[in-house]
Amino acid sequence: MENLTDISVIKKICARYGFKFKKGFGQNFLCDEDIVNEIIYGSGINENTDVIEIGPGFGSLTQSLLKYAKSVTSIEIDSSLVPVLTDLFGNEENFTLINEDVLKLDLNEIIKSDNTVLVANLPYYITTPILTYLLEGRFNLKSVTVMVQKEVADRMVAPPGSKDYGAITCLIDYYSDSRIIVDVPKECFIPAPNVNSAVVKLDILSEPKAKPLSEKNMFKLIKASFNQRRKTFLNGVSNSSVTDKSKAELEEILIKSGYDANLRGETLSIEEFAELSDKIF
């Protein structure tokens, strides 16, 4: 089979099937073999790994996943890519194609084993909904390796107190250990997007890092504290509708818990958010 990261091959496939890239699906296909190798190595897959892939495109990553993994189930929303992917990989015994929106699927029906990982080149416009779905669904996944916009990647792995730390960081930190595998220049895609990307690996934890009495309340508190980032935690939460406690009551809780009344939400770890959530709600 031809190298599907080769731009000349990709252009031939476009011409053969009359395919046109769709901005509505955020289609930017990876065309760099070195980055594919970095993803394969960084995701840690081997001959015993079952892989779920979101957004295979023309299969530049799928081709290598099939080579190294036990099985690959690719989920592609664009029906015009079905004949392309079927012609390319339909004869591979370890390949399954699902033409569907991943947010409408129950991954529990797709996961084949306790050694299942997910790999995805996420469209920028829907990154957060998909990550939220994957993490809050608590599916039996060992890891999630995703290509995302570079600034999103920086937020995903940011430490407390940094400028990139935010609500999405807390969500990811609650369910996983995260790290950036490789930065990906925009020139590594066809068509090239307007921004650079990065690949982030999330090693899913068997148990979340914190144990709040109510996850729902904790994440409501996190969202409120970041909604008005320039404000203090106290002002952000008291100005929101997440709790009926007065500003004075919230301040008392902070002080009795050993926190400065002027602290900002971006300085709190996920464990500290859980602690405050239990005392506020």
C-alpha cells in the first residue's frame, strides 16, 4: 500500500474519489510520517492493544495503527470517506469502520478488551465536548491520545497557578495524568490549518484524583471560579448562581479552611476544589 502521509498520494485519492475537504467537519488530514511515528510510539500501542480511532480521514494514522495494534475500530462522521477507507483497509482483518458521530455512540459497545486505547485527531470546533464525553463517560479505556490545537494542549496540561490553567485542566486532571507527546506545526496537515497543534496523552486513572461528596457540585464551583478569571475566587463564586451562600459566608469558609480570602481560582488544585466544594455545598 502507498504511504498515506505522502501529499502526492493524498491528492491522488482526492482526485480519484472526487473528495473535497469540508470545513464544517474541521478536516485537516495529517501528512507527516514522523508525527505519525511519534503518535504510535507515544500512545504505547502494541500487538495486544485494541484501538478506537476518531476521525481517520484518509487513514494516514490508521495505516500505522493497523500495523502495530491488535485491532483498530475507526469512527468517521463523514459518509463520503466511507468508500475511501473501505477500499484502503476493508480487506484488513483487524479493521472495523463505523460511520457515525462519536457523541451519539456508546463506546461501551465498541470497547473490546481491558487493553483498549483511544486515538483521535480532534476537530478544533468540537474538542471540549468530545473530551468531556470521553472522560465523564468513564469508559474502560487505558488512555486517550488526541491531536488538538496547541493552545488547547497547553491548557490541558497546565499546572495550577499558570496562565493556561482553567476548567478544562481541572476536568482532565481529575480523571487522568496528562502530558504533551509532540508539538505539530500546521504545515504537517493538508489543508494546513491556521494554527499549530500538539498531541496530548491522557493516562486514565482507575480512580479520580479527588473524592468530592458531589462531582456535580465540584465542577459547578470550578466553572464559576473561572467564568470571571480576573476576579478572585470569592467574587467569582458569590457573583454566580451556583450557591445561595452569601459572600460573607463564603469568605468565612475560605478563612476557616486556611485560604486567603483574595485567592484566585487558578491557584487551586483539583483536590482543593473538592475540599472547598464539600464545605460550600
